[in-house]
Amino acid sequence: MIESTELSGDITMKILMIHAWNEKEKAYRGHFSGMLSYPSMTLAVLYSLVPEGLYERIDTVDENSQRVNYDSVHYDLVMISFETSSALTGYKHCDEFRKRGSYVAVGGYHPTAMREEALTHADTVIAGPAENSVPAFLRDFANGCPKQFYRDYNVCMADHPIPAREITTKKHTLGIPAVIADRGCFNNCKYCSMRTMWRSDPRPVEGVIEELRGIKSRNVIFYDPNFFGKREYAMKLMEAMKPLKKLWACNATADFGYDHELMAAAYESGCRGVLIGLESMNTSSLNDADKRFRQSDKYKEIIDNIHSHGMAVNGCFVLGFDSDTEEELLALPERVDALGLDCCRFAVLTPYPGTRLYRELDSAGRIISRQWDRYNQKTAVFAPANMTAERLDEIHRDVWRRAFTWRRIFRRMRVSPWRHRWYVFILLGANIGFKFLGNGKKAK
């Protein structure tokens, strides 16, 4: 928690913080979800931003593994964070708690992009980064003068708090702590909602190292959308990480696979895996998306280069760009085999509110659904150029199923640079988890 200030209001109030989850999405709550899910940082960060001594009781609920109870306690203030796919569930919580006399504030990607809509369900919208806006709102609320809207564009990541991980649940997750060094990205992919929330602003290296020293686990994952995006910063951070002897994974862009000095430094500092948004094997589709790296014919070389430095690669693909054809999409499992990826993921192109893609498709009249729980990356909510929305959904399911046959999973284990290391079991678990996720296995 941060330092408090003098207040005129009542400090005996109770707060509930909720990270909402699409109530129709059960897949990540299944028996295999612990093989592919990481703990959310949302509640841990929000909790750490509450001015010390300001409220009597602060409860948290992460709906990925917990349930919201409307009547167990009367909360003076309920704060709810949600993305687009969980917006309907978030709004349901807003309405129920307001019926019971609670003041409701919302934040996250969807309220940031859809402020007016969110205000039909909530009393306050807190948009964008929370570091300054949340403490300001909480002080205003305690003093009886909350505003309807908060957004601070001048947030500095030097002020990013060390998350209160002790209040988060590890149920249904791998239990590997997450860390953020730079939550923004200077790329401008058409479908990405990152820029609606954050700008690229790396934390001081010393602050990241201090946080890492306080984490007992040897394994960590960086949630940065592009860990190596600012090369000089990444090199400095990785050099400082070496004495900690942590094993870590992160997100990267494809061009990382051409920088041998950077890859060597990553491995020496403990990096053992990267997730790369390859997105498509079709160069025209990469152009459609405004990807910075658009040479799909170089993917095999890039993956081989990363493997030569001892790191595994999880490649992510998006289906439904205007240049995509049925034949090309259906060939993805075989083409992924040829790339030699250690793991893979497939998503249906989703035009999230606030993105350039959403604005373009909306202006063209191609958005066919604004039922937000369908914005789940596996359901087409727009009219594709070369097939029907229903056919795109079918192809997505078929590609996922064929990419995760047992034969393909065990082949990936045999060729992985992890095959002689104990952490190959993490990789195996992720592949098995995705197999059952794609097959629609649900929690009992």
C-alpha cells in the first residue's frame, strides 16, 4: 500500500476488488488449466495502490478461480476490472452491487475504450494506467467527492508499485510469478488494444531487480508485450538479472531471432522461452495487420536461430485477415510442423473496441456482433472477406484440434531445445493444456 494523506472522510469503509471473468468461459477453470495459466497481476497491483489506513477492510476476488458473493458483506465501494470478453459479467456485478447500495468503480481495457457504455452501469470509470488515478479516486471517495471519470496520461513506470502478490490466489494457475518491466509497445499492430491503455515506458532497472529479489520462486514470466523492444534497456536489465539466477520467459517479436548478441544475453540471464506473435504465414495478411516484421518466409530461420541459443518458441497465429483463404488456414497445422515450434496457439481475429481494426470494420459495416462475451478470440464477430463467420469458427476449431494431436505434441517434445532439461515437462504440460482447451474440455 502507498502512504496515506490527511482525510476528512470515514476510514471504516469496506472495499471489494474484483477481476471479472466471462462467466460463460469455463475452459481455463478445468483440470488442465494449471498447465497454461499464469496468475493475474491486476488485483495485486490495485491492492498495492490503496493509501495505507484509508479503509477498514479490503477483499479481493479473482473470478478465474473464485466466485463473487453479492450478499456476504455489504461493501461501501466495489472496484471491478474487466476486458471486453468479460464486460457483460462485469456489468452484471455492477448492477447487482449498485442495487445493494454499493458505489461501483470500473477500469480495465473495456471501460477505457467504452467509457460512456461503462458509465450506464458504474458510478466511476478509471481509464488507463492505475498508478495515479486509483489513489486519487480512493482519496476522493473517502472524502465524499468522487469524480465520474479519471485518467492520467502522465504515469511514469518509476512509480509502478511492487504488486501485493500475497493477496492473490494461485489456484488454477502454474503458480509462476509474473513481472512487468515495460507494459507498453511501440509497435502499432492494427488489432492490438495495448495502445488504448499503455505507452512504452520502461521501469528503472533497479526497481525491477528489487522486485525480482523479493520473489522466492526461481521461475518468473515477464508480461511485457515486447521484452526486447528497447534493446539497450533490455541488455542492461538482463545483465543485472544474471546474479539472481532466475529462469524466465517473455514475449518477443520475430526480429529477436536475428540478433545473436541479444539472444545470447537472454539465455545467459536465464531466458528459456519466448512467445512470438507470428500471426500468419501469409505476407499479405501481415501487411493487413500492419505488422512490423512481415517476412513469413523467414520464420523457420528465426525459430532455428532462437533454438540454437537454447530457448523454446511458442508461436501464436491469428485467423481471419482479409487476405486469408480457407485453404491457407486449413494448412496451418502442417506448416507449423515445418517451422519446428515448441508450442503454438491459434486465435480468431477479434476487433476489440478502441483498436484501429474495430474502427475500420465498424465504419465498413462489417461488425456483426457487439455481444461482448463473444469477443473471446475463438468466435468471429465480424464478416470475413473470403468466408463466412461461421466457416472461420469451424476452421479455427479444426486447426486447433489437428495441431494438438498426441503425435504432434510428442514430436514437438522430441525436437525442442528443452528435450534434455527438466523444464520440458512445463512445455509438455502447456501442450496438453492447449489440447484440452481447444477441444472444449470444461471444468466439472
